[in-house]
Amino acid sequence: MKKEYFISFVQEAIFAEEYQGYIAGRIEVGKGDCPYAISECRIFTNKIEEFNEFLEEYDFKWVNTNTLKEIKEKSKYFNIFSNNSGK
């Protein structure tokens, strides 16, 4: 299967004291020669070690459609505001 999507993790600053120790950001999904992200998944988690493993596996990688679906589904686990966050 053709690898047509580029995955990039972008971490964002957290200023609220009650969320110190959390990681916030997004996973941007690029496609082909398009200079902008075509989609993104939000991240907000305190599961630091697990998230870093996830990041290492996919950051700056080209993936196919099936892998992209897996990434989007797993990203819900790393968002405390998602119903699938594994709180």
C-alpha cells in the first residue's frame, strides 16, 4: 500500500499550573506536495512515557491509509478530553 501521508508531532506550551507534567500539542497530517496539514489530532496527556513511545514510532514518517487510521484512533487515548482517553 502506498505511503502517502506525512505525520508530524507538534508540542505546545502549557501555562496552567494544574496541568504541569502534561504534554499538549497536535499530530499534523500532510499529504503529497500540499504545504499545509490536511488534518490534525489533538494531544493532551500525562501519560508521558507511553506518549513518547508513540511519538518515536510515527513522528516524521510517511504512512499509508491504514496506519493513518490507527494513529488517529490511538491519538484519542492521548487526549484527556476524548471519550477514549483511558483516564
